[in-house]
Amino acid sequence: MKDLLENLVKQIVDKPEDVSINVINGHGTIVFELRVNQCDTGKVIGRNGQTAKSLRILLAAIAAKHHQRSYLEILEPLAEEKTQPYEVPVRKNARKLIYKSLIKSESRWADDGGNNLQTFHLNNKYFVREDEI
């Protein structure tokens, strides 16, 4: 099953040399840990997760034939493996929207000690903002 999954994924991605699959055999369960290049993660998952769902269905059908269960985990590259920095696009009015959210939720900005980074807590999530000097 590992070879089948590896061949299928290599046909989907742009960098097939970066595909790696780790198989963990448990009692009646097989876990496939799939790692691909950072730029290919979206291709393996697919729109609305349809590609990943299809891969999982194929693995489940094969595993069921052997009276087992299968799980496919698509792992993100480790921080040291990432080749490109992760950037979040920010609109010009993003700060205004954040302030409006703060006013509605009564959360507050907390300065981190003069590093021009500020965080706020909103609905159990932390956000970071860097001010221009």
C-alpha cells in the first residue's frame, strides 16, 4: 500500500523527489504519515480536501480487504525544512478591522516590552501586530 500511495502522490506533486511516507503498523491499524514539499501540500490536499479524501478512500478500501483500518496524515514540513518564509497578506484597513474587533470584544493590546510587537487575545486566539517605527 505504501508503494501505491507513493506512486499516486508523485504523479500529483511538482517535486516528486521530496515525497516521503512513514508507515506505522498498529494492531489492526496502519498509519501513513505523508510529507511533501511545502509548495505541494495544497496539491495533495486538493480543493476542499477532495484529493486527500480520495487517497484516504483508496487506502481504506485496500486496508478493509485485509481486515485493517488505515489513516492518512498529511504532515506539514518542519520549520527547518521550509524553504520559503510564510507570509500573510495584509490589507490597508486591516488595523482598523482589528481595532473594531477589539472594541466589540473588549480585548486589550498588551505590549511585549518595547520590541514594537503587540499582541491581543480575542476568542482564545492570540494575534500579533508589528508597529511601524
